[in-house]
Amino acid sequence: MNGFGTKQGPGSHNLDVRENQISGIILDAAITVHNALGPGLLESAYEACLLYELRSRGFICEAQVPIPVQYHSVRIDVGYKMDIVVEGMVVIELKAVEKLVPVFDAQLLSYLKLSNKRLGLLINFHVLRLKDGFKRIVNGL
């Protein structure tokens, strides 16, 4: 882990340059939102503002993207949703909680596996300094 909670997993060195660039810009955008709003709001407020910030920087973003579960040969919609997907590559899972717990890492990793994506960012806005609420999760595929 680095100072920003980067969790290097299997395959992390295989991320392409574009994914790494996007993740850096996402972190910068999240810091901009956090500096403007501070901690204490609902997750939905941070999501709307981060979407606005990322789109204003020219990114294609989708919000509340459904993720079906593949069970045998059947795709089953069970209500899972990725908070934000940037450029079809990077999954952002937002939180506004007192403390990040390991189940949030597992949740994001599961979303990455179900959506066949490699890079996810877990961002908790309920902190004084955003770098204390940021984790990078890599799916080794």
C-alpha cells in the first residue's frame, strides 16, 4: 500500500497507462469535490458532484450501472449497481461512512470480477483528508 491506500493485487502491474492516468484524475476530481463540500453529506450528494466534476473534465461516466450475476448459463439481476464507471474502465465505489472496513474492499473486488473490469477505486468522503479515505483495488482477472 502507498500513502493513498493503493492495494496492489495480482495483475496490478498489468494495468495500462490509460487506466492509471484516469485513476489519478479521478483522485484529483474527488479531492476537488471533498474540498468544496467537506465530510458529512450523503453519498448521493458526493456521487452527483463527482459525476459533474468528471464530466466537466471530459470523461464519459455512467452512474448506478447494474451488474447481473452469471449463475450457470443464466444472467440474474439481483440489484447490484456500480456507483460510477469512468470511460468504461474504472469502477468507483463511493462511501460516506465513519470508517472503511474490509467488506467494502470485497464488495468492490466482486463488482470488478462480475463486470470483468480491472481497476476500482473505493472513495470514502466522510474523512477530514480524502487521502485517508481512498483505496485502489486491482482485479487480477
